[in-house]
Amino acid sequence: MLRYTLMRLGIFVGCLVVVWGLVYSGLAPRGLGDSNGLWIVLLALLLSAPISFVVLREERDRASERIVQRVDRAKANLDANRNQEDAADDTARAGDTARVEGRPS
């Protein structure tokens, strides 16, 4: 997941540099008033999102598979803990029932 995030950040920084160069060379319009920095960042975001979507598809799929594996493992651990608790509770209740009926446990 960290790899995907860093790759996405790299694409954004590359787009930011390109947009900054285009705006300051006059090929792309400047923002209104003092909003030039915000304009550059917004344009870079607008350009980097579809590029990341297309270029990082395989890496995103790998990251998604890893997340699914982690979630499945966590669910399995929760089920195992729940079953262990249920078994301990059933054992304790069986011992209580035996004592109430006068049988040794």
C-alpha cells in the first residue's frame, strides 16, 4: 500500500512541476489574483488523477488483494477467538449445571 501511495504522490509531483512550468511560461492560464498557487495545485490534481488511474492499475489491484487478505485473516482470527470463547463458556455452564444437579464436575 505504501508503494502505491508513493507512486501516486510521484505522479502528482510530476504533474505539479509540469503545470507550474506551463503556467509560468504563459502556456496555461494563471489563477485570479493571489490564487495562482491553488490554481496550479488544482490543475495538477486534475491531471494526476486519471494518469494514476490508468498507469497504476496493476499496483492498485495488488494493493487491493493484500488488503483483502488482511481482512480475511482478521475475520478468521475473530471467528477463532469467538469459537474459543463459546467453548469456554459452554464448559463453564456445563460445570455449573452439574453442580446444581448434585453431580460432581
